[in-house]
Amino acid sequence: MYILIKARLASMEELKSCYTLDEALKLYALYSMDLDIERMKIAEMKEGRD
């Protein structure tokens, strides 16, 4: 859950009081998928330049 805090998607207080564990895990999964998509786009752009 530290990753969510570091990414400024949620504060520790929010994670403790507003989100259930399931909701926090879904938020993390969405954030992780977004990072993967960005990495793939960057890789595709690099391949296009070669």
C-alpha cells in the first residue's frame, strides 16, 4: 500500500478509514496496469525509432 501513498493516489489516513482492503487492492491493480501500459507505449516508440 506504500506505493499508493508514494504515487499520491491515497493517504495513509484514507487507506485506513475510507478504503476496504479489496478497494485498496483494486486501486493498486489499476495503478499497476497504467504503469505497464505506459512502459509498453515507451517500448513501442523506441522500436519505431530503430
